[in-house]
Amino acid sequence: MKLPSLNTQILLGAVLGVGLGLLLGSLDPGSTAQEAGLYASTMAGGVFIGLLKMVLVPLLFTSIVVGVASLQAHQQMHRVWISTLVFFSISMAIAVLLGLVATNIFKPGAGMHLGMFADTMQNFHSEKLTVGEFFSKFLLGLFQNPFAALAQSNVLAVVIFALIVGIAIVIGGERYRNFLNIMQEAFDLVMMVVGWVMRLAPIGIMALLTKLVATQDASLFASMGEFMLLVVGITLVHGVIILPGILYLVTRVTPWTFWKGARDALVTAFATSSSSATMPVTIRCTEQQLGVKRDIAGFVVPLGATINMDGTALYEASAALFIANLAGVELNLVQQLIVFFMAMLASLGAPGIPSAGMVTMVMVLQSVGLPAEAIAILLPIDRLLDTIRTTVNVEGDMIGSLIVQEIVSTSDHKPVAGR
């Protein structure tokens, strides 16, 4: 008998977790049955969170090294990869800033204090640093002993070291081909382990939600609805207004022309919630429907599927502020700057598979001292939000291809293909 898909299993786990939570919450406080149920859910949920933390650092390191090192095959195309990286950085920065500003304005979850996180947040403190002190501390924290950073799960130092290693592989060329192959094998191996962890997600989600629902009131679900509407709204603003607006300013390609040519890839991304699975369709649409040259599309789209995650970065930044509101914590400017940078860096290591962004979401939460267990709140709504943010991720890859081609063609004084 064929098992349901993982997404269906996660949904069933979430529904069952809510049901068990309501059942436990209806029992007499302190009863043996309630205490046993809460203990079991705490243990199962803790194991799941521990597994996510376990794979986080290896996933970030290997995926970033492999993603940056993919520039090696195109090292003669300096204008192409420089233009690509500049566009990806700018578009992700705009997405994260949009998420932070909108969440600060509407403040979903403000005024709530979840008892589930009380113990975790006891040691939380808000550092009072000036902007100058922040950048000094930030820069000094970037460069550390990589082995110590790996052992201590200092994700920011790990990310920086991975970027440096990736750049060194690009500069070294064929000399480090064997090491790149090892990194690729390591990435594939880590992704296999991530796949195993994801198979346990329905049980972990069920356990986390059981404890959450059993110990909280119904007002949490109203706040979740507000957060969903906010994320959907700002993601659509980025995907329908900002990205097409940038495209038109640079290339004069109208949004309607773009959406008509990109339709198949966008629908596939929405249906699969996977930029990696959508990649063949994305490349076909980019080349055949939008008229981008094969060498440019063949470089920008695969690289974008690895490191260009506008929708994911926007969501993770907004979610961090939402969790802070639920935990009764107000993140100051310094901490929101940390969230800004970490959301962008986390998107570099987010696998292009459904709901795997929960792994890097842990990284963003922990960067400002928020509880990793808070992903229990996000997972029930993650599947719907994942479809929309993946669609925007893929849209950004195709728009990036058109913009890079325009920049390269203009610098070469040649007409753009397909225009």
C-alpha cells in the first residue's frame, strides 16, 4: 500500500497534534494522563528539534561551498556572475527589508506570552549596543577558528568560512576539482540525512503541536491567521510589484510579457513547492519563452535555485519578528539587523525542497536567542506559505536571467536575444 506524500503526512500529523492537544487540555490539570501526554510530546518534539539542529551546520557549510564553487565553470564570464550576484543580493535585501518593515508595522502576535517558551526565554536579554558597537562586534564575530565554529554551531562564522572556501575553489580552478567533488558528495550525503529527518517531521510536528495546543488558548490561532495574511500579502507585493518593476526598469520587458512566458514554471513551482524540482521547467521557459541565451540561463537559474531565495528570506525575517511578539520579546535595532543579515545568509543554505526551510529557520531564530521550538507554530501553515514563496523564488531566478542578459548585452553593445 502506497503511503501518502510527505506533505500529506505532515498535514495529518498537524491535525492529529491539534486533536491530541485539545484532548490533553481538557483533562484535569496535573492528572497522570495529562502529565504523561505532555512528557511524551516534550520528548518526541525535543528529539525532532535536536535532529534539525544536528543537520543545520553541515547543510549550510556544504550547500554554500558547492553553490559558490559552481561559479568555477563560468569563471571566464566575469560580467555574468558579478551581475548575477549583485542582482540576487539586492533583490533579497529588498525582500527582507519589506518583511521586517511590514511586520513591525502590523505586529502580528503582539501582546501574547506563550507559556511554552517561558523556560527558554528566561535567559533572554536585549543587548544595548550602538550601531558602531554592533558592526564592530558583528565583524569580529565573522572570522573565527572554523573547527571551533563548527563544534559550537556558530552559524555565522560557518557561513563566512564556507563562502571563503567556495571562492578559493573558484580561484584555484582545476587544482581543487577533487575537493569540489568531495564537497558535492558531502552535500548529497547531508541531503540524504535531511530527507531522513524530514520523514520524522509528521511525528515531530504532531508532538510539538500537542504540547502547544494543550498549554495555550485559542487566541494563538487568530494570531496565526493574521501572520499568514501578512506574509501572503507582502510576498505578493514583492512578486507582483517589486520584482516585475525592477525587470521593467532595467529591460523594458512588461510584467504581462514576463508572466506569459514564465507561466509554466510559476505554476510548477506553486504545485511542487520545490525550486529544484521546477528547475528543468524554469530553464525551458527562460530560454524558449523569454529568449535568454542558453549559457546565461544555464548559469543563473541553477545558481538561483541554490542561493536566490527572495520569498524564503522574506518569510524567515517576518517569522522571527512574529515569534518574538509571541514570546513577549521586543527585538531592538541591533537584533533586527542581525535578523536582516541572517535571513539573507540562511537563504543561501535553504534546500530547494518542500518545507526544508524549517532547518534554516532554526538558524534565524537562534541568532537572536529565540526558541527553536517555535517552529511548531509555523509548521502547520508552512505548506501553504511555501507554495507562494517558492513561486516568488523561481520568479526571481527568471527575472535575474533577463536582467543579467540585458546588462551583459548592453556592455557588449549587442541586442538582447529574443527582444
